[in-house]
Amino acid sequence: MTYEMHIKNIAMKTSFALALLAFAAIGADLKPQPYYGKVAQRAVQMLQGYHVLQRPMDDEISRRAWTNLITQFDYSHSVFLQEDLDRFAPMQTRIDDSLLAGDVSFVFEVYKVFSERYADRIAFATNLIENYSFDFSVDEEYRWLRKDAPWPASPAERDELWRKRIKNELLAQTLGRELDAEKAKLDEQKEVREAAKDPEKAKKLKEKKEKEKQAETNDTDSAKEPELTPKQNLLKRYQRLSQAFFTETDEESLLQRYLSAVAQAYDPHSDYMSPTSKEEFDMSMTLSLCGVGAVLQMDEGALKIERVMPGGPMAKDGRIKKGDKIVGVGQGDGPIEDILYKPMKKSIRKIRGPKDTKVVLEILPKSDPSGSTKRIALIRDEIKLEDQAATGRVERVVLGGVTNTFGYVKFREFYGTMDKRPSDPAYRSCSRDINKYIGRFQEPGSEMDGFILDLRGNGGGSLREAVLLTQLFCPETIPVVQIRETRNLYVLPSFPDQPQFSCSKPMLVLIDRLSASASEIVAGALRDLGRAIIVGDTSTHGKGTVQTVMPMGGEKFGSMKITTARFYRINGSSTQEKGVNSDIRLPSTLDGLDTGEDSLPNALPWSRIEPSRYRQVWDLQKYVPQLKALSDARLAESERYKRHMHAVDLFRESNTRKSVPLERNARLKLMREEREMRELDDAAALDDEESAEETALAESEEGKDAKDDIVLQESFNILADLVRLTDGAQTPRPRSERMRLPAWLQALGE
């Protein structure tokens, strides 16, 4: 039977297809709230009045907003048809006029069409998975990178695109499992060979086998799910995708999409924040929330417990387990509200609430196959999101027979409580957390010889925290960053109060292409002041703009996050688009990819202003040529670094590939290469011939992590070289004179 005949014979009357049609019908009934027009008018007024461009919302901004909105819905250009785009086209130059008139109906029109098309695509995909037999011997390709591809011109062209998409996903899952089994077998054979040569390894292998056997014997979980076939797994994935999309979309989320598309027509970092998204933003900055302590995921319309957070109310109570599902929520002694198939974000907001208040959860236990529910009352408490907090440790590094002790700190964002003073017990600050580590690193008997500040993957955050952090390494009042608003230029110096602890030892700052905003302020300032050497990718992300969060009026209106200023390094150069360049390049697999600011739509251009008046507190830059030569010589002899660079090259090639083969043997070859790419970078450091002789890190769990990170390991070596070249010198004592600060800057530091 031909493919076309299969498609004609596929019935659309399954229960899942009917559910999709019901979801699409619900989507079609979504209507804007009466006050949305006022929100839209206020958003346009704020963008025109406060954005750094000072640009009216004209037809060009309207075109950008139109493109942003359509792309938000259909990034891969695979759901809409070209006829849909033609239908929406008249609004390309009318969005500005309609919003100023208080009309937000366009996004609801787009969503109505998209929901119908999306329901059709999910039904098509699930029926294809269930009923069609794919031939993986056919020599054809699937274009997976479609952000610049034209939209399908006809339903038949779109069906063909989705046939290849499903075929690609099934082939990837099938071959992935084969390669997993192949690797597991090879690993087992390697263990057996090593055990035959080493009695200690033989003992450990025997203990491992006994534990696995005992675990199988003790496994009495009757609800344990059997492993799904690739088809079953893919079918479940598409069902979850559709469920998540239709249950999560409501009027508020559509307004969020529309006004965000408009804000991002000015620049990619301006945004509209609905009340829900503003709440999440505040929690990310304070690293805390009040709730029950669980990680949740939508599953078959209910909230499934994916993880119970240690120390939270749910963990202390002990009655709710991983895999249980929440189907209802009650506040205090009030009635239970059904949350089945309700938007996940709104259901989670019902579970969260003020500290010390009661929430009642209606639970469907995983262990009860009868389907009966039970109600469990919990008292909400503050949950610390410590996974995002700064972490630090001491590393002992041996290079050339000399042992050095180094401090190391890593954190993912510049968090800081905005509405509390430092004296408040609930106040959180990344600079204060890192300050405590610096104090610990300098305790008698374990004084550090140097310091590494790891900003890789740090996307920024609080400007205040960036200034305070810089001050930990330059304990005098010096300029940190220049900020240019529409009409004014400010030089933001460090604050007059001295930190409790400070670091005066040689230091490196590690960066990658994801280091952005506040990370770039710190890296740029420490480099310009001669205080640190920058190591990592070719440059940072390149975000050189400042956003201000502004309330729009009533609580239900939400807030606008608007780019109100640009920041410049004290040497006068913007970090916008160009970022901060590394002094010594040790690339990650991100280097060279389209992950920077210059790849974002509507990004503001690079610019330069006059440098600030400043003096270098040290001159570590003069050591860069020697350090680079020593590092290059060391890495030229490192087989592991050669494997790492090979992985970097393979990763770059993989991400520039727009299509993948759908013929089995060609795809298997490609997947082997991609696995080689990942495994090359995961090679154990103990395999390095030079590691035993030239470099040794502390034998701790943290030290083992460092050994698995070739960039970090070589950075420790570079720091050891720097300590030797500086002969134990430290940052010179600060001068006594201080910059006078205006009152508004002093208030920023309080």
C-alpha cells in the first residue's frame, strides 16, 4: 500500500483525536479581557517614552512585532500554511495602530488558526506513528533547521514535511537505543577485562553485580512502568506536547505573547511581564518561594510529583511520594478546586502562597491502582532554591612539583533581594555569599594563593550585585561601569563601605558565550583595572544594555521590562554585540556558534564613548604573553586537550548542518560521530599521561569534577603559572582618597 493510500485510510475518530478537537474548540473560545486594551495602550506609551531608542511605534516596529509573533507560534515554519501568512499579512503595518486604539484581537485570531492547525498536526503525527510503516532504506534527508525556510505552500507539502519529521524522530530513538546497548556491552566487557588483571577491581565488580541483583529482588513496586518502544515513547511525547500547549494557553499567556513580541521589536531584551511571569522573575532574584517543596510536571491533565525537595513541607510530612499526582487544591478550610486539565502555571500558583498558611492537596497515589484519592494538608514554608546559589571550594594544584592552594567560586546568576535591606534575615545576595567564601579561603592554615571566578553560563542579573562583586577584588572606590541613558551618562563606582573580606591575590575570570550582562560588567571591569586575566571562549555573549522593570498600574496589568540604558566599560567600549574578549582562549563547545547577541533579531548595535577616568589597581595583563606561551606548550602535549578541540570542531560542524539523513546506515554513521563528539569531552583526566606527572588536583568530589573539565583544569595550571610569575605579589594597597558618590548611588548600595 502506498503512503498516500495509508494517509487516506487513517481514521481521525480516535479518542485522542476527539480530545484534540475539543482542546482546539476551547482555544477558539478564548477572548481578550475588557481591560487588555488599556494594558496594550499603556505598554506602547511606556515603550515610546522610556526605551533608550526613544522611537515611536511606527510601521517598521509593527513589521518586526508581526514577525516576532508569528515566529513565537511557529518557529520551525511547519504548522502554518503560506495561506495563513497571507491572511495575517495586512496586520504587518497595522499592529501599532490597533494597539494604540486598545485592540489586542490579532493575537487571538492568530492563536485560533494556530490551535486548529496544531491539533491537526498532532493528530496527523500520532496516527502516522501508530499506522504507518517507515522504510529506512530510502536515501532521503530531513531539514530540521527551518527557521529561515518558507512555510509549506499546500497541505500535501506540509504532510510530507511531517512525514519526514516523524521518520527522523523514530529513527533517532531506534538507533539511539541500539548505540546505548552497544556501549553498555562494551563497558561491561571492559570491566571484566580490568577485573581479570586487578583483584581490587574484581572485588568491586562482584559487589556491583550483587547490589544490582539485590535491587531487582527488592523491587516490589507494582506500579513500575515497563519500558516503552520507540513508537510508544514518541506517541506519548506528542500527546504530552499537545496537552501542555492547550492546557497552558489562556488569555493572560496570549497577551504576554503579543506584548512581548511588540517589546522585542525594539530590542530582544525588552519584554512584557504578566502578573504570573513577574512573580517568577521575583522568585529567581531572591532564590526563594513559599510553597510545599516539590518539582511538578503536567501528566495526563494532573500535576505529577517529579521530585520532592529535601527539607520542604512535603518532604517533612512524608505522605506524598514521587510519582503521585495532584488533582485538586484547597486553600485553608475552603473547598477543593479541581485542577485537572487546567493551566499548569495557574495550578502551581494555587499551591504556592504565604508562609505558614494551609494548603490541602487532593492526591492520586501512584501506589494505589484503584484510582482513589486522598486529601493531605500541608503548611507552606519558604523554599530555598539553592541550586542557583553560588558555590565555592578550595583546590590544591600541583604544577612542576610546586603545590598551590586556590579558591574557586561558580554561580549561575547575579541574584539579590530587591525589596529588603541586608539586615533582614530573608535578604539574599550573591556578592555576600561569595564574600563568605573568600573569608573561608583565607582562614589560617588554608590561605589561598590565587582565585578563580567562574562566570561560564552566567546570564547576568542584578546590576547592584555586579558592582558589589567587583568591589570584593578591588577594595577601593573605583569606577566599575558607565551607564548612558537617553540624555545622561553615569559612572557607577563601587560603594564606599568596605566588604568584610576581600581578595588581593592573582585571579582569573572564566567566561563563555553564555556569560552575559552583569557577567560582562564584572569581567570587563576587572580586566580594564588590570585586576584579572580573562580565560575561556573567544568572547562573552555581548549584552550591553540595561533593563528596568516598571509596573503598569494595577496588579492585574503586570509590568514592562524596558531597555532604558546602555552600559559601557570604563575604557569606553560597549560590550553590546562584541562582548568581552578573552586574554587566553580555551574554547568550549559553544565557541563559534550562533549563541551571541549578534545573532538575536533586532539587537542594538555596538558603540563607543569616551573612557572614564580611572587607574589600574594592578597590571596582570603584562603576564598574558608568557602565560599563553606556557599554556600553549602544555596543551600541545595533551592528548586530552586535542580530543577536546576535536569535539569543539565536531560540535560546530554538527550545529551548522541543516539536514540529517533518513537512511539507516548514513544516520548510524552520523550518530556515531556525534556520540564520539560528546564522549571525547567526557574522557577521564586520569587517562592523560601528563596528569600524573605535571598536574594534580585535590582528591575530592569537587576535584574530580575539575578533572572532568579540561578548561577548568588548564585554568588552574595558568593560575599556578601566574602565581609563580608574580612571585607571591598581591594587589597594592588602595589609595586613601575616595570618589564622592551622589545620593542615588549611595541608596543603590544600601
